[in-house]
Amino acid sequence: MLEEAKDLAAYQRALHSTCEQELQRLAQYDQWEVRARVGGNKKTDLETLTVLATDRHPVVRANVLSNISISAQTAHNIGGDSISGKDEDWIIRAVYASREDLLPETQLSLFKTSEWYVLLSLVHSASSTSLVLKLLSELPSERTSNLTDRWKEIRDIAENRLSTDHS
């Protein structure tokens, strides 16, 4: 938790700094909140982002993968296991699925994870293709009984987007 004045100052610098060397130093900070802000800072260099993409904290890794200064392909390259489903922290794939510049083949790969939170991000993503939206609209009704409402929500949003896009 950011409680000390030095931690709050570091947090603010991580948010607003444009100095490559300072961001590199802050990327090694003890507090994950500071490292997460470095990962999301669009002025952070690729080398530092690559290091942060393997950080022990999932929010740090998620911020790197959602950083708008790098392409989805670059995020995919440095995110590796986090995106492919080997990372136990689902938030990584959900954040990545919400990117607006995902390639169609990446969308299909994420669809295949069958994780409802990833599918929910995909259905809301502006980059989702008609094919992915069609697949999402055809999700089985009873994937798992305790998530029936979630699957229905995803199907309904996909159907709505498909009908709106074709109007």
C-alpha cells in the first residue's frame, strides 16, 4: 500500500515521467503500484516494458499489455505465456482481449480459452471481428450452471453488436 510520502512521489513520477532513465529506475521499485504505473506509461521504453512483462504482480503485467504505446503484436511478443493461457492470472488475458488493435487470429486464439472474463472483454472490444462476434453469439446456453447468466450476457451483447454493425 502506498502510504509513505516517498512512495506517493514515486507513484506520481511513474505516472507522468517522460525520462527514460527515471522510468527504468522506477520499474525496479518495491511497490507494485509504482511498477504498474511504469508499465502503463506510454513513454516507457520497450526494454523496460519487456522486463515488466514478467513481473511477479499481475496488475504490472496487465498494464504492460494494455500500454497504448506498443502494438498488440509487440504486446503479444513480450507477453508470451501471460497471453497464451499459461499464466494463472486471468486478468492478463482479459485486459489483452480488450485491446482495440488485436489481430483476427489473436482474437480467435483468445476465444478458444473459453474463459468467460476473456470472452466478455472480447465481446466489448472495438476490434472484434464479425467472425468472433458470431462465435460469441453462438455460445452454448449451459456451459456451466453457475455462470449461465454470464454466458447469456456475452451472447446477447454479441448478437446486439452483430445486428447493429449490419444495420
